[in-house]
Amino acid sequence: MIIDCHGHYTTAPAQLEGWRAEQVAGKAVGVPKISDDELRESLEKAQLKLQRERGADLTIFSPRASKMEHHVGNEQVSQDWTRVCNDIIHRIVELYPKNFVGVCQLPQSPGISPANCIEELERCVNELGFIGCNLNPDPSGGYWGAPPLTDKFWYPFYEKMVELDVPAMVHVTGSCNPCFHATGAHYINADTTAFMQFIQGNLFKDFPTLKMVIPHGGGAVPYHWGRYRGLAQDMKKPLLTEHLLNNVFFDTCVYHQPGIDLLFKVIPLKNILFGSEMVGAVRGIDPETGNFYDDTKIYVDNLGLTPEQLNAVYDGNIRHVYPRISQHIAKHA
Ligand SMILES: [Zn+2]
């Protein structure tokens, strides 16, 4: 089976954005009016078409990351928007249970304890059948006001993750800081920052079964692996293989062959999960190859891995990180 661990609902009908604009203006009532047919149409010509063409079976699917916008409005605004977005993902999974499985947005808000996200996580996992969450290390949207991910500030939420046996993808949302382009800078900065925070702390000593996925190939981390190993050594931390690599995983959302080659050369295979983030950050065709930049399966297939290794990246590693996925797959086989 080929599982894509990283997809967002980036192609929602305009009513969703319309509802959001009204919500931000303080005028939204009820929920966005989107029919099942409209949901189907938005997916059939995009994510589902690309799944078929590229040969993926199941996508771990969450709301559009850049529009989670935890920095917009107060906590109640974030709570209401999050619920709306997660409910739409749930409807999509109900329509296409073989193609999608849900991962939730969290109702984070600047300065608010992540403990306030527990109720929504429980609802999504226990009632909606979701298998993980997106955790934003910077709910300020580019100004970095929250404590590092290793701080006790986050611990009540991690306790619930461990109890429910769900991982988090460390994923920022849009940037309201003009210095940081959202997908080109803010995302990659956050991936790199999260990894360095994990090095500096001792989070996985406190939570040995907690699992974090750092998307976009781990940001700058694989390229600078020597720097991170050296910094950990200077800080008298254990080897990164013991300190982090039982708990931290990277996806393959790197949009060229040399980047994927490097990722697999540097990071142990057991820590790499197939992902594409389609339809997402980069939607064009690479003139050098004639392929879509985000058709990451081509790069992985080009690596010359054994069938066992490919199966780990496409399936086994993902089931290890998202244990609840096997239940979903069995139920809808
Ligand atoms: Zn993403």
C-alpha cells in the first residue's frame, strides 16, 4: 500500500473562505453551506485525480495549513474555525474512506495554553476517527511568542497525545510577518527550529512514546546534519540516534531529486515517511524533468531501494508513527 502522510484540503469550495471572512468580521452564523457534491467535485479533479495518476492509495488528510491562522482573532475564533475545518475533513473521509484518513487542526491561539486543545483532539480522535494532529509551534504566525516545544507549557497536550497514541506533525500556518514567505520561509524555518528545540531539550526522556513528524523533509536539518550532531555533542547530549530518532520523523516533501537523495543518505530509513503535500505549496511542473515538483513518489522510486525498503517508506514506517491508521484501513478494506 502507498500512503501519503501529508495532504491538506487546499481545494475547498469558495463558501469555506466566504464563511471564514464573515467569521473574522464577526458576522458568521451556523456552518458553511457546502454540499457533498461540491466536496466531491473539489477533490475529484484535484487530490483524487493526482492520487490515481501518481499511484498513491491513501492520504493522511488535514485542513489547509496556511489557513489554520491561529494568529487571527481570539481563542474562540480559533475554536470555532477549527471545528468547522475538522468537520469538513470528517465529511471527506466519510465520502472517501479508502482515499483519505483524517488528521486534525488544533484550536491554538497566541498566549493560550495548549491544554485548551485537548477537547478538540479527543473529539477528533474518539468521535471522528482521526489519527493525528497538526501542532503549530508558533501560533503568533511568524513572531515566535510561544515557549519552545520542549517547554512544560506543552506537556498537558503531549500527555493526551500519548494517551490517545496519536502523533503530531509540527506544522506552522500562514505568516503575518512580511519577512517570512509562508511556504518558502516560515514553513522551512519552523521545521528547522523545531528540530533544534528538540536537541536542546529532553522532551523524549519525559515522553518516550511521543512521536513528532517534521514535514518538508525536515527543513534544513538533513543538509546540516553535521552541524546538528556537533551541536548536540557540544551540549553533552546523547547521540541524535538515541536522543531524537526514536521519536522524530521526516517526510519526503522535498521537491527535487538531489534533495531526496540527500535525505535518504543522511537520515535513517526508519525515520522517513512518504509524503507529497499535494495539492499544496508548489503546484507547477519542473521544466528540467517535465514532472510536477510535488510528485515526490518519482524521486523515491528513483532511489533504487529494495522492495522491503520501499514498503517501509510507503507503508510500514507510517503505520508505526500513526498506529491508528491500521484500524482505519482494516475497517474500510
Ligand atoms: Zn503541509
